[in-house]
Amino acid sequence: MRGSANHRLTARLLVWLGCFAFLAYLVPMTAADADGGPVVWVVDLEGPLGPAAADLVIRAIDDAAAADATALVIRMDTPGGLDKSMRALVQAILAAKVPVVTFVAPEGARAASAGAYIAYASHVAAMAPATNIGSSTPVSISPAAPSPRPSPPTSPAGDEATAPEPLDAMGRKVVNDAVAYLQGIAELRGRNVAWAEETVREGANVRASVAVAEKTVDLMAADLPALLLALDGREVALRDGLVTLETADAGIYRVESDWKHDLLELITDPTIAYGLLIFGIYGLILEFYNPGMIFPSVIGIVCLLLGAYGLQMLPVNYAALALIFVGIGMMVGEVFTPTMGALGIAGVVAFVFGSLMLLDTQSPEFGLPLAVIAAFTVSTAAVMFIAVGAALRARHGPVKTGHQAMLGATVEVIDGFPGEGHVHAFGEIWRAKADVPMSAGTLGRVTEIDGLVLTVTPEASAADAGADGGEEPGAADQKDQDRD
């Protein structure tokens, strides 16, 4: 009894500790919070901008405003990313109730493509030395193989100015939309409108010192402490009015990734989302072939839902997704209605084309590698065609269950015959009857089955009977004539 009470007390302590840990995780506190002084939140945006990265920064903006932070600093080093994620983040920055500062850092970092839009949208844009910003031409309309051209002229700033590639009607629409979008943000923040058009149409990219001189960004700082000193006393225009930044002695709270971000980052990886979708279909097919296993269907449904959720966060071509399902359906149809491979081959072709066109983006960071598509195509086709072979062998093979499989089986005599006796057959003792003498230990064959009683005949007689049954018509009459 005393041991049970101790176990209950330990369990309660563990539950309370878990609750406190969970609350501490939900409501993080810093030393600056406890002192009541100003706090600057810092969130990192590193690598390609996708749904997970955008979600982390957007939640950081909302949480910083709720915590009454002095400012939120987005320390950025990105090659760009998805247009959908970029626009969602820009809208969150424009609607932010806390000053948002974009800091392209550390040295050697870049704010390319989508990063330039985010920097332009921020209330304050800063860069560290040896960093660059620009190259904002939409990737989806960039030429795959530019034609040769003479050496481009050099701008006064020392950067090469490249002539734009000729575009089709759709390309011009995309470029004009991006130009107007970035110019509108530039006007709102009082930044270089002309460069906004240049970086979209020509892919212009400038280093930090030139960006400050041309008013593309606001200031240059060596590191985060230097940035906070430079920001101190600066006025920022929010929707609710002007706010004066007090960052010189502010504490720093660093936003860390949580389980939601990690999970979203995992399942929005195109390869992972694609694999989850295919494995989910595998699980459902396995459950269909083996009803009652439960485990494959549960895992399949979970994988299918996670894969579908990850894909809906990405720019998916739904016609391509339909092609993938149609292709798998054709390969499954080959199992039930063999068509000499016609359905199977058509299914493989549909599966490949659907996989190639699945993601409606030319961004290399969010594309499906050809090796992954090839691996899943081969594995899916192999699973389906192996199932086809197994089905065909089962269809043309001998019957292995029921009365038909028992007829002709070999048995061992236990009791003597004629009349009724017992035989050892199929791992059990059976009642049997025979019309000819059969001694214990001899072998016989089953010729008839009447309920639970077997009719047997000596094995030699059964073989003779089979041989006689296989004679050509008229062979018995010829034997009678020979005996006469």
C-alpha cells in the first residue's frame, strides 16, 4: 500500500512538472521582460523562403506585438523562395503593429529575389558590410537558355547592367505585376522606386554601400549591437502613428523554432510531401489486398493526409496531381484486368508526367529532383507489376484449398481394409473406406470425399486408373483382342 501511494505521488509530481514546462514553453520570459525594460525580438530567416519559414516569421511578428516589444528584427540571408510565401509575409509586415526591421546579415549574406521584397516592405531596412540585395526577376519567366549578346555596359556604380531578355505575353504580365507590386511598396516606405523596377526587369543586384547611397535600404551596420545603436531614436510610421525606437539599451529575445515550425518545415519539403502521398497510397492498396490488417490503412491515411497538407501549402498543379492518381489507378487496374501491359504502361507514363508537373514553380529550392521521381516511378511500377505476376500465377495455378485440392492426395493407411478404417491425411486422422485390401503402412490416394469420410484406393491402382483414364479411345478394345 505504501509503495502504491509513493507511485501515485511520483506520477502527480511528474504531471505538475510537465504542466509547468509546457507553460514555460508557451510563455517564454527573458531577463529584460522581468525588469520591465525595452525588448527587441530577433528572428532568423535563413535559406529558401517557404511556407514554414514564412509562418515562423509571421507568428513572431504577432507574438512580438502581443508582448509589446520595441521592435522585431528579421535577420535575413535568403536566395529567395516561393511567391505565395513572400506575399503572405509582406502583407504581415505591412499590417504589423510592431516596428519590423530587416537586417541582411551576417557578412556575406544576401537578400535575393523574395528577400528584396521583404526588405522593401520593412519599416527599416539595414545591411551588414559585404552583403548584397536584388535579383528580383520572377524565376518562373526567366529564360532557360539566354541567347549570346555583346558585353553589357557598366553602370556608374560599377555594376554590370544587363539588357532584359525578350518575353512573351505571359512573361510580360508577370514582370509588370512584380514591378508594380515592388514599386508600390517602395512608395509606401519612401525607398528607391526606380531601382525597384530595375531589379525586377533586369535582375539588378547591388552591394550594401551602394544600396545605402541609392536609398534602396536605410542604413548599414556591422552587427546586431551596432544596428540597435543606429536604430535608437529613429521614428517609424506604423498604422497607428509614429513610434520612436528605444533600442540602445534594449534586451534581446531570440525567437527559436518550435515543433510546429519543425513539422511544417518537414512536410512542406517537396520530396517529403511527395513521398508521404505515395506511401499513403501504398498503405491503402496493401489494406485493400489484405483486408483486416488495419495497420497499413491507418499508416496510409496518416501519410496521405500529411502529404496532402504539405502539398496544399506549396504551388501545386492539381491537374498533375490528378495524373498521378490516374496513373496509379491504371496500374492497379492492370492487376485485376490484365491487358498485356497496356494499362500498366499508360499508368507509368501518366505517373511520370504528373510527377514532373506537380509543383507549379521553377524555383530550384522547391522542385522535385528527377532522381526522386525516377525512384518512386520504378518502385510503384515494380509493386504493381509484381502484383500482376502474382495474380496471374494464382489464376493459372492448381487449386490449393477445399475438396478439389484434397482429391488425389496421398494418404497413409493406419487400419487394414477392405471395408472401413482410418488413414493419416493432411496432418490428421480421417475415417476412410476402400473396396480392396490395404495393409497398415501402405500408401493410397483419395478418390472421393463424402462429408468426413474419404474413399481411398491403393496408390498403384490409382496410378493405373489414371493411366487407363488417359488411354486413347479404342485402346481397351485392342487389349481385349490381344488377350484373346
